Amino acid sequence: MSGNTCLSTAQPSRVTFRDITQQAGIDFRYTFGDLTYENILESSGSGITVFDYDDDGDMDLYMLNGTWLKDISDPDGENFKDTPNRLYRNNGDGTFTEVAESAGINDHHWSMTAGAVDYDHDGDTDIYLLNYGPNVFYRNNGNGTFTDITEQLGLRGPDSLNGFTKWSVSVAFWDYNLDGALDVMVGNFLAFDPAYKSPTIPDMMPHPSEYRGQTSMLYRQESDGSFTDVTREMGFYYEDSKCMGLTVFDYDDDGDMDLFQGNDHQLNFLFRNDTTSGFKEVAIAAGVAANDQGMPTGSMHGSIGDVDGDGLIDLLVTDLRYGALYRNLGNGLFEDITKVSGVAKAFAGKGEWAAVLFDYDNDGDLDIFSANGTAEELILQYPLLLENDGSGHFKDIGAELSPYFSRKRSGRSAAVWDFDNDGDLDIIVSHVDLQATATLLRNDGGNRNHWLGITLKSKGSTAAAIGAKVSIFTGTKRQVHINQWATSYLSYSDPRIHIGLGEDDHIDKLEIRWPDGETEILYNVETDLYIIIDQGRGIQYINNNP
């Protein structure tokens, strides 16, 4: 793609985001079971998962849905019963075809999130669907269809926790014990009692603090592919925790994977991996338990990335106040920079749900997209696109780039992906407002700067290489990225690491620290294309196919 090199001294026109939802054929409409917004299940939304289910090189889209539930939804909304999830196959020409039923994943539960990963290392991507109710694991058959193998894996989950229906909202995969098999953490939310009315404001949905929680659960994968609950023995059992999001990354850069858990109106958790002795909860000591006022808020999910270019991985946690941006100090501690970064001013009063750190203009620093909306009432808010000045200071520029940012919606899940493989990141958002349509925003112009997309594959059985650390060296500049795509509320973004390079048209050195601790270095890597790197075998496949 040498055509991306600008030979003129004139400034290129600015990036824009164009709403192409209808012309792309994405006709998804979200339902929360009826037409009245009156309980916490209805307010929470459902997720988005980006993955290449048919292994054709184009990213496909799984949109999750709510449904009518007896004794929870209004009786007159029964026409929303058995509302299915939708799978949109990418046709490779900018359009999509809906194929959930023929693929076998048009699930009719109230679905929350779907973890996409090749759990069995057979070369295709499987789906672990988390629900209000029983969870479902779909094995990819490699022919465009899926088979439910939940029972043989042992991943259905308990019917109830703390006396009420199990409500799973987040899933994180990683090899916590380095035995070569992917393990899985399931984040559970709260013990929702549909009959409960708040004694203080009986006409409004009860606050999350009025319910008991439900412990999150860690499952270890065994040699036969099944999973065993090891929550208590590994230090994760918190009976009344209210998880909203799980993020796996090596926060202290000691070579093993840790876990951040965003909690709703409770102090967040940060589980430090102590290898032989399990995990220790250290969020207060690390400085990521509360916001800058020392208050627990309605935290959603931890988004990770190096926002200030110092080579350390920072943590953005969206919530219903003004969020929290924690700067990694490199010594196992974080500094709250929410206000000085400009994030607090932009987020205040919006009610942030899904947020993504991504480089929308490929200039080499991470910007922020946030889907927003009030929780207890269906009050619409403006979505946000915050531009990074390169040093970790952000400015709201969304309205300059797309009309979408000038219209209030009530967003919940969101993901970024390069659906058209043209080298810049597009945005997909699910909304819970009564309009209920999804929005696909195509990035036009982000690929005027150089870029690189990387798929990592570990050796052995852990194909996903989740948590691998990738360092990019161009001239005097270094970028650090983490191979982790589950970093947005209820959502899985494009699994390829996307790196904006600005005017740098080649990479001097690319260094990978794999999850097993091995380090691999590649030199003089081409840019403006997608590559796959197999551990120990270098660049095996290059797909320059926009």
C-alpha cells in the first residue's frame, strides 16, 4: 500500500465516520423484553462480538439480544418472546448477511456477552455465550456451523447464586497456570429479585446496591478439555461481588497475567497473580479500587492501553459518574489522572458503558470512544469520541467527525473492528433506546497514516496468545500493545492487534513477549497490511487484502 505515502505538503483531509448501517445490511434491533424500561436487567443491555467465524479473513459480527421473560417483562410484551441473537456474515464487499439460525447460534436466552476464542486449538473460533440463566458453549465445527457442547465441558454454570437466577455478564480467557490450556473466568453480576421494590423510590428501578451480589467463577481446563471450578482455591470467591467486566493483563509487568474486575457500586478488584499461591486481591494498594474521590462507582469494564506513550499499560474504567483513568507508574501502582487528562470533563453526566481505547486516525496514540446513557431512567446522552494529543490529554472531537456524535442515544455495548480490511478501525454500537437500532460507523481516512495489523498464535495448545506484550520500534519511538480484545463492556473487539504508525512506513523492530515468558524479535517488518505471527516461526502469512 505504498499509495498511503503522502508526497504532497498539503494537509490531508480529516478522518470522518459515516453511518452505513442500512447499506451494510445490519438490521439488528435490540429488545429488552417489552416496551417499558423499569428494571436493572432491562437497563444493562447486551453485547457485541467481532470474530471471523468462517475463517475467510473477514471479520463477522455477533449481536446479542434480550428477550421477553415471564414474571420479569410486561405481559403485553410477550411478542418479544424468544427474540434471537443475530450473526452477520461479512460478505467481503461492505455488506453482511444474517446467518445465525443456519449457523446454529440464534440463541433465545437473555444473552449478555459472548467470548470468542479457539479453546481447543483446532484452528477455528468457538463461542462461549454468557446469559441471564444457563451459559452455553458453542464449538465451531469448521464448516460455518456450531454445536452446543456445554454439558461435556461443564460450563453451564449454577442455576442460581445467592438465591436467584445466575446472571453472567463478562468472560475472560487466559492460561492462568501456564499448563498450555486456556482457562476461563466468568464474571457474575447480582442476585436480581424481579419482585423487589425500593422502599425509598418505589416508582423507579432499585439501585444495584439494594441487591446482593453473585461471585465470579474461575474454571480450569483439564487435559480432557472439560473445566473444573477452582474459584475458592485460587482466591477469587467473593460471595457478594457485583462484577460488570473482566480484563486480563500483566499490570505489574512481572511476566504473569493478572485480572482486573470492575464492580458495580463496590470497590473494584485487582487480582495479582502470585503464581504458586494463587491470586491476591490488591486493588486498594494498587490505586484502582475507587475513583479520585475515593468512592466506589458503577464501574463497567477496564479498557487497557498505553495512553501517554511511556511504554506502560494504563487502565480506563468507565462508570456512571465520570469514569476513571489510571496511569501506570511502573512499580505496581497507578495514579488517577481522570481530571488532568480531560476525561472527567468529557465523561461527566453522560453515564459511560462500553468504551474502547483505539487509534482512530493511525497517528500512533490511543483515542477513546464511549457509548453513553443514563442507567436508572431511559435518558439519552451524546456518545463521545475523545482525541489523544499524544501525551494522554483528551479532547472531545466526535461532532466534528460524524453527525452520529451530535444526536443523543442510549448506548450500551460497543466494539471497534476493521470490517472492510482497509487499515483503519470502524465502530459498531448497540443501543437500548426505543429506536433500538445498531449503528455501524465506517472510518473514512484513518488509513492515510501507516498501520499494521497482527494476529498472534502461541505454540502448543494456547492458540490465542492472550496477554502477549508487543513492542513496536520505529526510529526513536516505541509503542507497546497487549494482545487482548475483551476490553469493552459486554463486547469483544477485532481480535487483531491494530497499530497506528503515523508517517513511519516501516518497523525497525517488533518484539513479542509471549504468555509463556519467551521473547521473540523480528526486524524490518513491512507495514500497511495484516500479518499472522506463529510463536517461534516468525511471520508465516501476510494478507494484504483491503
